[in-house]
Amino acid sequence: MGMNPPAVTGAPLSEVDTPALVVDLDAFERNLDLLAATVADAGVKLRPHAKMHKSPWVALRQIERGAVGVCCQKVSEAEVMVAGGVSDVLVSNQVVGAQKLAKLAKLNHEAIVRVCIDHIDAVAEISAAANAEGVVIDTLVEIDVGAGRCGVMPGGAALALAQAIAGAPHLTFGGLQAYHGSAQHLRTPEQRKTAIDGAIEGTAETVKLLADNDLNCAIVGGAGTGTFELEAASGVFNELQCGSYAFMDADYARNKVANGEPFDTFEHALFVRAAVMSRPSEQSAVVDAGHKACAIDSGLPVPWAMAGADMTGMSDEHGVIDITTVNEKPERGDAVLLIPGHCDPTINLHDWYVGVRALHTPDARVEHVWPVAARGALF
Amino acid sequence: MGMNPPAVTGAPLSEVDTPALVVDLDAFERNLDLLAATVADAGVKLRPHAKMHKSPWVALRQIERGAVGVCCQKVSEAEVMVAGGVSDVLVSNQVVGAQKLAKLAKLNHEAIVRVCIDHIDAVAEISAAANAEGVVIDTLVEIDVGAGRCGVMPGGAALALAQAIAGAPHLTFGGLQAYHGSAQHLRTPEQRKTAIDGAIEGTAETVKLLADNDLNCAIVGGAGTGTFELEAASGVFNELQCGSYAFMDADYARNKVANGEPFDTFEHALFVRAAVMSRPSEQSAVVDAGHKACAIDSGLPVPWAMAGADMTGMSDEHGVIDITTVNEKPERGDAVLLIPGHCDPTINLHDWYVGVRALHTPDARVEHVWPVAARGALF
């Protein structure tokens, strides 16, 4: 299974089949370099989230710039990362079920593959899986610092789990997972600071409580592309888990920074290249990318470098762009670049990345084609 | 690429890994039988849309019940269908670009693979591709009967294209493509009838205009799961293109029929089986299926057979169910079935179907595991 690549290395951009996931390699490398330098300056570590890119190819480029490893959300993602050469993975999520835990344990023969818990039963479950494979599994406690998803409350509940981990055979206590997902997309810097101040407070209090009980947090992990500067400066978090920074997307671009300016710390490096397959009227262009090429959980994609254009609707295989006020209207057969609303689930729709050098120039050329290797890694 | 199957044939339901796409084979077969009987009674043909299921395995089961072939939206989908044994495919969409047209033409050596046009330039383009391969391509004119997407207006514009096709070397004129997509999901039968009455009127007028000009429409195709009874009874449409009827989804279940009753002509036969990975409170259960397992373009999934449960949010790998008023609350580790909001793009997220016999009984057992073979067929 899996489709053939939409392009070959060395081809000009015009020969990339549509719709395809196109990476601006220059912007991508600048994004990686920038965050690597920022975390180094802050004296913290970077463990980027591979749930975003689903690609060991990308992970290795993050690691060669200093990342300590990656995060995953699924054991099957971790399997792909380890097979692709990543030696330190944190599954920053709950893993429930003997089948999944057996795979997690087995993977620890090949790499360090850590996991999180938020329930006392998980201690015995993971310990048993580790025992069956003869490995030791580093286990973190997930605390809910505002995301309202998994995790126990900061404080005593976390201490109880940490003590249980520390006392269990075949497990080591690895620290805290404290990610505030919904804070990433709060639009103003004040809103984000308020949310992350709360996350830092709960995390700091828990780290102290654990230390008072002789439990050291080797990892205090969290943060995303929208808030990482706050966690980096907290003095509490020591590993940042940003994912989207490598590629950016339309939703992160709607965040505001000081003075109401748009968040543009990172550049748009990811696009869906689509082609106009119909021009039913002067007002509209229909492109060959719909729900199966662009996830819309964070809104419709945004046409790139087409002033006045507005994507007004999508169906499974069609996207409709209102071009009423566009001066140079795209014609039937023309290609357009779309900025995904949300990078993670959009990438997960594609089998291949097409990495293009000098994307926005006449010399645009395919330099790398690599698989979205963990696409569909749901388990 | 592609993940390992989440289950093996013969396994009990409890051993199906999560999240997985599960088909209730009994309900699925009843759905196929019902529509096959209905179209036979109406004296029309069925050409189900394979964009929905992406699976030759499903297509062949539709064809053995009388379907004349399938529709696809993409040439790469058609390639998968032909490779899987389907001998008659209509690409019910515009195909623009020499690369795609070359593949379409080549495929006509192995099967009948028809295509649609809505622009005069397409005539020469498709003719050239057919000539290069030494094949004849049956070509339909797409008319816009209300969907507001691709297609020319009914009447003279369609006649001009049909005449151009009929006069072009290496092409045959195949008829009209007249699908009213947005009408499928209008909630009341009156709204749907008004919309489809308009579609029928424009289609009938065009068929007559073509006949007056000695152009016969072998295929007058359209209709979907929400409106097929109207097109079937129209005396104009002769091929129905329903897709979702085989599996149903939560959005179609929101349609109403006479007396305000819910649309339940077809049974829910498709589910995402997910597991509870956290129970952070009495009010909420977090399952291991998020945006990467369930498309939400037509709303969040709906928990099956869990009265009072309401899915309130999803992130990429998490789904949150409000279970405040649920009597038998699912516990950590329990499996739940989710009815997808929209079947087509949800299926496209998965690599495998898990076909289960007697799904909602204690004897539930995996009878077939088959690939979503055209998943990711975007080109």
C-alpha cells in the first residue's frame, strides 16, 4: 500500500504532481536552526514532537541540531522513529492495553522509549510488560496543567504516582509531562502568559513536592510552538516539546505577539501544492485538494501569495477559492500553494514529502522526496 | 509504508487494536442488498462511488449485486480499482494535466475508464492522451445542477462541449455527469426535493437539447445517498452514484424523512473502535481516537449505544466524551464504538478495514481484514 511519490528528485517544481505536500527546505532549515539556537541560549533541551511530522528524516535533522530525541503520541509512531534511527523517544501520552505495552517494552531493547501514566493501575501494567521483555522502562507522570485532557492534578496525586513508579520493579521514575495544549492557540500574548503561568505554577509546586520526597525529575517536559518562550524561561521546564515550529501553519499564524503583530517567529515551510481543475466563473477557482489533502480542524487552508483570495469551501476532493478581488487570477491548470490550517493532521493525509529548494523562485527544484513514514500510525 | 493490520481473521472483537475502522458485516451486506433491490425496482443502474470506500474489495461486492462499475474522483483511485478487478470506472471529475491524463489513457487498455469535462480545452487534451496510447476514452460533460463546484451550466454550454467531444478523434461522447452534492445533506425531505427538482429540470432540458442534436446520453449520472429516490424516479437519470449507503455516518443520520423521522433507510455499518485511555473525572472519558482517526468536517463522531454520552472535543490523538449522564460509564481500558461524522474522509485516515460478523453481540468475531487500498490516492 501507499501511493507512488508525486515527484522525483531533481525535477522542477512544475513537475510535482498535485495535490502534494511541499516543503520549502530553506525556510524549514531556518526554522530548525532558530529554535535550536533559542533553546541553547535558554539552557533547556529540545525534544520536538514527532506526532507533527511523522518522519524520522525530519527527526534526524532536528537531532543533528541538538535535539535530545523526540516525543511521540503512539507506540506505533515510536516504532517508526526507532526504526529510522532515533535513539531516545518519549511517548508523551497514556498507553493502555497489553498489546501496546508489549510493543513499547520490546522497543526498549533498541532505544530508550519512555512513557507517561496518569493512573495507578498503569504502574503494574507497564512493570509487567517491562518484566516480560527484561527491560527497564522510564516512566513519567502526566499532570493536567490546564489542557483538560489526560493527566492527574498537580501536587499530591502526582506524588503518589511518582512514588509508585519509583517503587515498582522494572521502572524508573523519569519526571513530569506537563503540556498545556490549548494554551498554544490562545490568540494574545497576555492570554497565553496567563495560561502558562498557571501551568508553570502547578508544575513547579509538583517538582518541589517530589524533591521534598527525594524524587528527582530528570525530565520536566511540555511547551509547544505557541508558548515555548514562557516555559523556556520558567526555570522549571527543562525539555521543550515544540512540533509545528518546523513547518508552521495558518492557525499558528493567527496568533498575535506584542503590539498585535502576527506570530511570525517561524516561517511557513509547508504547503499543499494544488492545481486549478475548473474555473466555473470569474469569481471562483476550483482546486484538486479537498478534505483528503487538507485537514480543516483548525480552519480551511489559506492560499499563499494570492492577495484577495479566500478559500470558501471544501468537499472531499475539491477546494473552492473565491478569486473575485484577485488581480492575477489563476487559470485552469495553474498550480497554487495552500498553507494548511493545521500542519499535523494535514501531513497525516499524505504519503510523501516533496522537499523543494528555492521554492518561491523560478529555480524551484525538488531536492528530496521522503516518506511520511509514520502516517497512519494510530496504534 | 502502511501500518500492520490491527487484527487477524478469526480473532474476537476484544483483540482488535485501537483505534481501528470496524465494519459491521451484517449491516453492510443488508445495506448493499437494499440499494441493489431498490435500483432494480426503479429500472435504473447503480454505479456506487468508490471515493467513499477506497476499496476494490467493497466494489466487487457491489458489482456482484448488480452495480455496473464504480465512480472515482481521481485517476489514482481508478488505478487501484482496475488493479483490484473493476472493469468499468467513471472518473466523475475533471482531470487536468498531461501526467494525469496519460495515466487515465493508459488505464483504458485494461478497463473502461471514463472521464468528465467542463472546459473546451479538455477535449483536445484528453483526445491527445488517448491518441498517444491508442485508446478511445468515453467522455462525459459535467453540468452544474446546483452544487456550485465544477461543471458548465445546463443547456447550450453542455451542448457545445458534447458536440466537441463527439467530433474529436479518440473520444466518444458518454453522457452527462449531474451530481448535486450539497443537496444530499439538506435536512428535510422538502428541501432535498426542491433542490433535486431543479437538478432534474436542468438535466432533462440538457438531455433533450442533446437528443435534438442527435447526441445520445448513454449515461445520465448523479444522485447520492440522501436523494437517490428522487433521481431514481426522475425518468431522466439512469445511473445512481450513491456512496455512503454502504456504511452510513452520523451526518446522514441527521437527515430527516417524512414526519420528521430520522433517515434510517441504511444502517450504521462503520465504526471507529477506540479505547478509553484516561478517566480524568467522573464526567469525562478520554479515548485514543482523535483527528487522525476520525474526520470532523461533518462534525464530531457520535458514541454508539451509550445513552447520554456526548463527544465534546478532539485533538490529534485524543477524543473527549462527556459521560456525566451515562449510567454505565466506560472505564479505563474499555473499548467504545464511534460513528464517524463523515465516512469518506474518516476511511481515508485508515490503512485497514476490520470486518466483524455479529458485531453487537458477545460472539463478535473478525471475519475479514482488508486494506483501504486507495487510501491516499490523491492524484
